[in-house]
Amino acid sequence: MWSAAWLLLGVITSVASQETGNHPDWPRWCGKVYKPEFPSFDPGGQMLPPTPDPLAPLLHVQFKPRYSLYLENEKTGEFIVNAEISQFHGTRWNNNNNNTSNKVDFQIKTTIDSKVLVRNSVPINSTGILYTFDLTSLGTPSLSPIEVTLTYSSDPLAIVKTTLIYLPTKSTSSGGSITRIDHLTGGLYHANAFSMNCFRPIFPYGFYASYDNFLALPNSTSAIQAYADLGLTGMVPLTHYPESASAFEYMDKINMHYMFDLRENYTNQSWVAEQVTAAKDGEALFSYWSVDEPDGWQAPFSAPLETYHTISSVDPYHPVSLVLNCQNYYFQQYSAGADILMADIYPIGTRESSANLTKSKWGTPCNSTYGDCGCDNCFGSVLDVPNRFEDLARYEEWVGLWPKSKMFNPQAFHGEGYWARDPTVEESWVMVLLAINRGVKGVLGWVWPASETLGKAHGRLARVVSGDEEIVSFLVEGKGPEKLSTVVKGVDAAGWVEKEGGKKMLVSVVNTGEEGVDGVVELEAPGGSKVGKVVWDESGGEGTWEVKERKLTKNGMKGMGTALVILELSG
């Protein structure tokens, strides 16, 4: 964020370093000028829908290792193969290959030595098909990625490449955690001494934590414990080694999953390497935060990538995260330098601070070509959160990218002339659950210490979505989220079917409106299902949630109401 988020971090970036977009010599945010003495202009960098290929329909084949890394003590791995029919991406294909019209033959092999890992066929217009391969056939594990190639029958023969990471098992002397991403669901799996070094699903939920007002306190360990006692399970400590070694040691001791902050000096690769070396064997470390809002600051495209490569070369056992701020400014270029994309979406109080979003605190309009207004191209409501995550997913689809894992940075602050007030408790829950309904795999709010009210509110929800193992399994491992239809205006709902057995379904229901819903709230439910238990109910209304005639129903729902319901499925 131009003022609040970045200045709170104590980082100053000069106009001279803003090297992307138009008019780099003018003061800009997300490519847009924001002071009245400068005229507005097209900032550039917008993602646009692709134009259909004249040779369409095309066969768009993509593949990824199931997990972002494998270890030498594992015997088998999996590849995910997608073979979608596309109007925009892919190659011409022979739909009568081998006298069949519904499958295409392919093989996956190592690029360097042509060792065949998979030889099979994939159904046309399918996604998420898994194929097992022998990890031991790769030979000696390496700290460097292994390039693999998929070839499939088309006209001409088509080639797709990706990388596979096959690492040595961490030694017992160095210890420390390992995190990997499930490329099928986007979920995170963490292994450390607390999990007996077995991968377990995690859904980190917490805050970016201040150094001066929290971690630097004489009683920082008791402060961290009090934070954990609220139910919070994740943190981004805004500090480094060596000054906060004791704080990191305590977080490791209590298994407070943390993302290590490198954004303050991320362009200094020697410093980045030193900090990663100090942090990499932390028991509770789950990721690195490399860069904060490079799109907002119009940072050079190469900067996040360079930092990504430095981090990965020192520690290939943890993913790299990056925060985006802008709604549509060079998404593809800025998202390239991360495994996990986080989004700063701070809409609450902007309407009160900027005359219903017609003027910024700088005295300029708030629109697509002008203004720095606290939330880029936002309407100033909770709906800006799902809109932004839908935008990010749409951009990935437009350019044919494999979707990256997403996390949400909810607003828990006000001030700086952008935000007139904190979100209410109900708005906070709504924004988090709307993000979860769009598939985010973690929640890290700005900033701690938050108000006592918001701290307790987020802790309550974290106990459910991050602290309840059954709910974590739904959100990280389950099939979903799938949008659930309803005719009730303003109600948003999504569902996840459990990984094992498929006999349960988690349903998240959110009323995005400030006004309550009169009458019955209904949304689709699988036939034969019934309510197993309600794990979170701040929905208001009357009576209880129940299934009637293939509909999950409740009589009424308050404004900004929320609920999480587990259905038991028949069969």
C-alpha cells in the first residue's frame, strides 16, 4: 500500500527506481499517477481476454508434478495431466489418433537423458488426471530442479516442459521443516518434528506481526504465546536474524507456522542469502515472503525473479511467497517470481475516506487511470475481495498458466488518510470466508497488534478453519471449492467434498449484504444429504440449518452473516 502498508514497514522507494509502465519519472502507484499536478494517462500493463486462435479448437495439454517437491525417502511420485479443449491455447491435434477420438497418447521423460517416467493416454477435455511414476528411477537426488518433457500426439508432435524437484532427505543434524504445495488443490503440506517428519496439511491463519510493538518487547515470548492462545496458527514476523533469534526459537518451540520476511532488502542478494541461511532450518518455517507489492511500486520485472532464484538456491525445501496489490497491472510479469501469490485487498473505510471513491486523499479521482486510493480499482465493499481473487484466476486462465496457490491478506487496520475505520467483526469474517470460497490456502492479516476486538474475532474463526483438523483437511485436501447455486441475492456459497471416501461435504455460506435476508435461504445440496454438524454459525435468522428437498436451508440470515456446515452424503 502506498502509504500505510509500506511506510509502516519503514521502507522508502525512490521514484527513480520505478522502472515499469508509462511515465516512470512521475509519482505513480499501480502505474497510475496520483497527484493533481500530473495529467492522467493509460498506465498500461492490463491483462486482456485472449483472441480465439483461427485454428481452434485446440488441445491444451499441461502437466505438473503432483507436489512441488519430492524427497529421496519416497518411492513413487505423481504427475497431473490436463488435456483441455481450448479456443486460445494449445496445438492442432488428430482426434482419430490410434482409432480413438476420446484419448491422446503421451509420454513423460527426463529432458537430459530421455528416461521415460510415464507412457500412457489421457482423456480429451479432462483435467486433474494423475499418473504414478517411480521416483527411484531418477537416480541420485539433487538440489537443482530436473527438467521433464511431455510429448503427445498432435500435428506436428507437441512438446510441453516443466520441472521436477527431487531432494535429498534433510539430515537429522540440521533438522528443520519442509513445505510442499499440492499442485492439484493448491494446498500446503508441512513436515517437521511435530508431525514426526510426515507431511500434514496446514492452513496458516494469523497476522503480519510488528517488530517494534510486538516482537521487540521484553516479554516477546509471552506475547507470542498469548497470540497463539487466541487460536491463531500463522504469522509473518516483521523482523530478521540476529535481532529476533529468540522469537523465532520460541515460534519453532510451539509450532507457530511462520513466513520469513525478506522484503525489506530483497534486492540485496547477499543479504537475502544470509537471512535464508539463518532461517532455513526453522521447525515452524513454512515459506519466505520475498517482495511486498512490486506491482504497486512498479519494481523492475527482474527483481522478484532474481530474489526467487536466490532463495531457492539456498533453500529449495520451502516455497516463496509474494504480495500483489494492483487489480490489473502486469500480473503475469510480477506473479512469475513466486510459488504462492498473496493479495492485499483493503476496501473497508475507503468510501468514507475518499468521498465514495470519487476523490483520493491526494485530491485526484479514483479510477482506472488516476489515483492512489487505498484499494486499487475497488468499490469499497467486502465484494472487492472475491472480485480480486476471481480476477487473478481469470488472468491465469487467459495466459494459460497453471494456477498458483493463493493467500489472503485481510484488512485489520485503518488510517493514513485512506481508511476511515477498521472492518467490523462481521465484515472481517465475511471477507475471510469469501476468500476461502475462492480457494485461498491461508490468511495473514495486516497488522498485529490489531485491535483487541479484531484479534479475538480472527482467533475465533482461525480455531475453526485452521485449528480443526477436519476442516483443514476439507480446505487443503478436499475437492473444491465448487460454487453452490442459490437464488438469494447477495448470498455466496461454496462446497468441498472430503478427500477420503467422499461421504462428507463442507459448505460455506456468506451473506455479503449489509441487510438481512427475510424468508428462507436455500442453496443446492447433493441428493440424499443431511446436516451432520454446524461448525460455525454467525448467520442469525431463525431455527437451524437443515436439508429439505435437495436444498440446504435456513429461515433468514442476518446482514454479513456467515456459516460453515458439514453435510453427510448418501452412498
